[in-house]
Amino acid sequence: MKRITLLLMALGLGATVGFAQGNRIVCDETCRIEYRKTETSLPKQAETAKTADKARPAAVPGYAVVSPVGRTSVEMISQAPRLESLDGKTIAVVGVSFMTGVTHPEIKRLINEHYPSAKVLLLDEIGFSGPYPAPGVTRKQNEDFKRNLRDMKVDAVISGNGGCGLCTPKETGSCITAEYLGIPSVIIAGPGFADQARYTVHNNGVPVMRVAEYPGVFAADSGETLLKNTREILWPQIVEALTKPITADEIARAEKSGSGDIRDDVFYGSLEEIDEYFRRQNWTDGLPIVPPTYDKVTEFMKYTPYGYDETVAVLPVAHRDTKAWHVAVNAVMSGCKPEYMPVLIALTKGLGDGNFRRTLASTHAWAPRFCGAIIWHRPRPTRRK
């Protein structure tokens, strides 16, 4: 049960390829081929898997699998065009996380050097949003920042620095607020947190997030290295992010994640390939999974009165519309038994309840726990006569 809780919190966006069967897409060997063809850069372990695939005996079974991830419940906005230039613009450079006392004054200096007519506002002059509020929630800090952006006629927002699982969503809040007001933005994030920034923004209704990626760990670098990387690595990315038009490709990738039937197959492959694919989509906890095939998931659905497309809960922090189908998919992946579905439905409702949910997404060494009666399922011992 503990494992399915973690899997239900998974964030990720993936592609769907295959052929139509009724109202859903069914994958065959084509899905594996298309996935391999569209990869632009593979980590070492994926290259190894690709090489091994050529020598894989034909007898090794393959499985067509479905996605475990609900879709965002937040409607996408239309983003404003990016700026033609930073000349004469008012630019807010905000954020409080990971060495901003070094990076942000240097960004201000670079803006003033390259665009003397631009005006730069730092944190103490304009504030920042903090985490973007969930739909229907109003937060004073966010409202104050929104008002300041309007009153000070800000043309662009640079926010950072995203260097952990809590601070990255916190700093993306300023970018989301800006984009909703039609103001172009960019977030600075370290390796491993750039994708989290993109997912956070997308899950809050902004299709495309531009990220300036720092080449290392903020807190581990000296002041001299931070300044050098800000000048040589971050600065060109920041300018491009704010001035390069959003491409049709970027928009298409964002739109693709919310299309199709939730029961569509998304990949076909061997056990090893499915594990690799799901890990790369951030759909697992890193441990091996049971392939969630359509037939297996359908078997789990027999143990609940819910229809496959009925919403069980909208799960924070990604505002995922989690259907009964997604609960069943995660149950299969976790190795649960089909008859556990009523308990898993109740567990998922708990995850979506504000009385249970506090901050669930972090890279810090803590996580919420359910009571032992739910987590640990073991048979009652029998007394020997």
C-alpha cells in the first residue's frame, strides 16, 4: 500500500503511438520503434538497452501498457508573445532560494550592461509570488505580487533558483503569475529540477515554461563559480528564453499530453524496456513494476462500482484528475491484488482531501505515512491447538 501511494503521486507526461481499436489506441511493436526513433539523447543505461534490443531473442515476450498518470484538471491559457528585445523594458528578477544573493545582482548587472535603457526590479522592490495557489484558492502574497507586476508595469519576470523539490515549485509561482498576466517569464533551475519546473507550470495551466538551467549544484559552488556560470551559462539562456518566440513544436508537445482516451496504450516492449520507459517518464518510484496492460487493469475494475472514467480525486500538487482507471493502473504496477480496489479507492480519496494533504512533493528526507493497518497487510496469525 505504501508503494501505490508513492506511485499515485507520480508526475509525468508521455507520448501515445499505435493504432486505433474501438475508442482507444492499441500499441504493438510500432510503439517501441517510434519511441526509439524519436529519442534525441539517451542516458548510458538506455543506450545499453537499445544495443541489447538488437540481440534480444524473438521469444522474449512484449507487453502493451497504459499510462498511470491522470491529466491536469486546469484549463490551459494562451501565452503572450515573447519580447522582441529587452531594450527599454522593466524586468523583475525575483526569488529567495539557493544563492540568489549572488546570482540575482549579477543578472541585474548584466541587464544594465547589455540593455542600459532597461529597468531592473529586485526582490526587495517588488516581492515574489511563492507557490502558485491551487484553483479556487487566494493567497495574499500572490495577490500582492500580481498587483505589483501591474502597478510597476513589468514586462518580463526572471525567477529562481530552483534547486530542490520544494523551492522549485515555490519559485515557479512567480513565473505562473506573470504568464497569467501576459508577461513573459523564465525560471532558473539546477539539473534534475528543470523538468519539475516545466511540469509545475504546465499543471497550473501554462503550456510552455522556459528554463535557464544552471550547470551544477548552487549551494556547492563558490561565489566565483556562481558568478562565472551566471555570466557564461545562465545569461545567454535567459535572453533567449525571453525573446525567442514560442514555437509550434513547444505548443504541440504541451497539447499532446492531454489528448486521447485514458485507456490508450502508450508503449510496447519487454519487461526491461517498460521499466526503462516508465522510469524516464517519472512514472515509477525506481523499483521494477508489473506491466499495466489493458486486460490486467480491466480485471481490477471489476472490483469497484466506479466507471473507468469516473473521477476519484483531484490530486495535488499537480491537480491531476485521477480516475478510477488510474487507481487500477497504479495498483497493477504496485503488485496489489484486484480485490484491494475498494481500499485503494478510499486511499486515493484521502490523498485528495485537504485535511490529509499538506506538502507532499519534496526531495527532503520525509514523506507522509498512512496508518500501519493500511500500509501493512498481513494475514492474522492462527493459534495452534
